[in-house]
Amino acid sequence: MTNKDFADLLFPSIKSDIEFYENKYPLRDIEPGRFVTRFAPSPTGVVHFGTLYSSLISKKVAEQTNGIFYLRIEDTDQKRSVENGITDIIRDLKNYEINFDEGMINETESQGEYGPYLQSQRREIYETYAKYLVAEGLAYPCFCTEEDLENQRKHQEKIKARLGYYGKYAVCRKIPIEKAAEKIKAGDSYILRLKSLGDFDKKIKINDLIKGEIEFPENDLDIVLIKNDGLPTYHFAHAVDDHLMRTTHVIRGDEWISSLPIHLQLFQALNFKFPKYAHFSPLMKIDENGTRRKLSKRKDPEAAVSYYHEKGIPKEAVKLYVMTVANSNFEMWLEQNPTKGISDFVFDFKKVSPSGSLFDFEKLLNISKNYISHLSKEEVYQELLTYTKEFDIEFFNILLKYPEYAQNIFNIEREQKKPRKDYVMYSTIKNEVWYMFDEYFSGNLNYIFDKVNDKKEISEILKTYLEKYYVFDHDETTWFEKIKELAISLGYADTKEYKLNPTQYKGSVADIAAVIRVALTTTNQTPNLYQIMKLLGEERVKERLEKFIK
């Protein structure tokens, strides 16, 4: 029996040869230098931060070269796939405006000339290439059971040999074709393995776009190509798919970097052109014990992309942070180009840290509040409406009731050279502005006074202010002059005089303003008091101060 006959026995339903697929999926008609990248997740759960990182970078490098970015779903591990997993991936990425030129559009459908883009729908393609390897004498069926493999592993551990199915331990590769054919005809269960021609004692060098040149032992493992359920392993499927989809650059986490010798050998065995690889290190975190560890999906809520949606951190701010982590020069570039965005920046693999970066949540929040501070009042209002409609329907209805008033609140100290940065994320805005709405400013309120906290003194300040110094229809300068007159009349001084002679006065005009501020808002931490009072209006200011005095 020849290898070709044996291949026909293993794959009787496969009538096409690999030339059929080479012609069906020809080289892409794009100019040299354009990248074809992909995002290829498994539908196994929530989209995490590393997923966002790799997809954003893959999209970025494709866009900046006028290339192609596609979505492929790798679902060959059926046991790990979850219900609606593909839908969730597409939804979460769409929330971050990560759209694809080709690929999956829902759980079963895809668009693009190089599909299908769901691996479980490409079974016939994998079998065709597997049949080719068998016919070339480069693959064979393995009949070892799980128990056989476990016993072999224990033996290797006992004698301190390198673990794996290779060399003399690859017992099934020694089975003659005729005997293997008899087992197949008898219905024996098997998997298909690569017949490695590698030598572990030889070294190979592979250039990674992030890690640089890396030296590995040549692969000599007879890796599994097709599992006993008929589906391919990741190694085999990704090689076939990246070749037929004409991927030029593969960007992924460095947990796969040790697999490069396997992948190189597969590409060589199949006569495929080896794509360029870029392996990024995982984001690290300093935990409560001071230990540096990987950002964990299990331990860290911020590892899930949905966390930022729930907190109301703008998606654009999250993407800006990702780019800051990804390229060391991005932050400085952004400072020098404040009116530009990610699409204007040129990503450079040489600027990616080979050892990975620390995940800095505080820095992300700083980027978030800086981003929000540069939005218009209308943009803040619309974004907050979208957020509260999902997460705080009561506040949503209040915002909907007072659109112009709410926008004016958000505009306090916004349209100036250095806008105020109170709003860290949309989930915290209510805590910053609640006192501006009568619906919340009622009941037993907790007033937090600072330096002036004697009740009689506070009462005297507010009564005197209302009786003698309260003016409304004036500009901010006139308004503040009245506050200064009030302060001086009660034994306080202006700021400069108080600094020169602090023991001669009860306090400064700032302390007087603080009393008015707290009486109107309950807190001393607010934006411009004059603008707050103008928005509240004359009658509401009087009402709040009089109510507080009572």
C-alpha cells in the first residue's frame, strides 16, 4: 500500500486536493507592504483586557498600511466554547469601535472571500491538507490511548527524560502502513500526528517583531494534527487558516512563543510562507502583597473589558490607555498632538516593551478624566444619558427632564484653557453634581464644614450675607467683592492680608466662601461657586440658605 492509498483510506470523503484551495483562496490583490492581520479568539467567555490589546494593535497596524483586518473564530475546542460566545466577542469589540474588514458577523455567518471564518465550518479544508501530509509520508495515525500516554509520561518523569511524543517514544510512527490500515478498517480509534523530521539537538533562529531574534531547539515532537473528534488542533488549524487567508502578520500573547518551532515546522511541511510574528508580554500587576504577577481574569475585575463599560469609563479613554501601554512613545506624542487621535499615530513594533508593562489603573483613570474634560457639554450629556439609561434609570430620567440645565452644569469650568477634571468616569458624575438637583437635595443631608464649623458663627455668616451682601444680577467680580465686604464686616480678612497677619483675624474670605458653598451644596469640594449659584438661581439659593439657617 502506498502513502497515497493510505491517505485515501483515512480520508475517503475528501475528493479535492490542496491545489483546489490554493486556487480558491489566491494571494490577495494588495500592494506590497500592506499588512493582513487577524484577531482569532476562542468563544470561551468574556473578552478580557489582553483581547482588547491584541485586537486593537492588529487593527491599528492593518489600518496604517491600508491593509486588511479580519475576525476568525477558533472554536475547534468544542468543550470550552460557551453559548453566545461569538456574539459576546463581536458585541464587546464593537463597543470599542473595533470593526473588521472581513470575518464573522454573528454566531454562524461571516462575510469575506476568504471564509468561512469559523473553524468548525472549515473541517473539510483541514482534512484536505491532513490528507496531503499523509500522502507525503509526513503524517500518520496514532492509536495510543490516554492511559498509554499517561504511562509513557510517568516513565519519562521517572528516568528524567524530556517529556513528549518523539523519537523512540513515538511508538505509532513505527507501525507499518499495512498494519495501520488493518486497525483503521477494524474501527480502532486514532488521532493524526505530524511525522516530525526535526532534531532537538539542532538550533533554529526566529525573528520576532517584538522580542527580536530568538533561538530555539528544532521541534522533534510528533504533534497532534487531527483529534479523535475529527477537528484539528490549534497548531494545525492556525497554520492552514493563516496561509489560506493570506495573513502577513500574527500578533498574539507570548504564551504562544514556545510554539514557534512547531509552527515553523508545520509551515515548512506544508510548503507555506511563514508569516511574521509579534508576541507581546502579558500586562503585569503589583498585588496587595507587593508581588508582581499577571493581570488575572480570575482575580482582577479590571481584566474584563465589560468592567470598563459598567464603570462608565469612556471606550476612547480605554483605547488611549492601551496604546500608551503598547507603544512607549505614544503618551509624549499625544501631549504634542492634543487635537489628534489614535488613527493619526504610527504604531511601531520596536516601541513595544519586550518584557511587558505594569497595568496602572490610576493612570487609566487619569486618562479617562482628561478625556472627559475635553468633551463638549453636549457630548458629556449624551454619553451620560447612554450610561444612566442602562445603569441608573432614576438619574437618567432626571437628566432627561432638565437637558439644558444639566448641560450647563457639566459646562462649569469646561470651556477654558485648563478645563476642570472632576469627572473620572460616567458612574461617578452623579456623586459630583447631585446637589444641583432638588430631587436629591432634600431629607437629612450631611453638611461637611471645614475651618469654620461653629453653628452660631455659621448662622451669623449666612444671615448677614442674605440681609446685607447677597447680590445676584452682577458679574463674578462684583459678586466676589460683596463676599469680601461680608468677610471684613465679620472680622475676617482678604486672602493677602490674612497670610500676613493670621492671628489678627478669625480667618480669610476663603473661609466665608466655604461656609456659603457648604450650605448650598453640603460639601467644600465643588467647582466655581459663582457659576453654581447662577445655575441654581436667586430663589433657590435663598431657599437653601434660609432652610439651612432654620
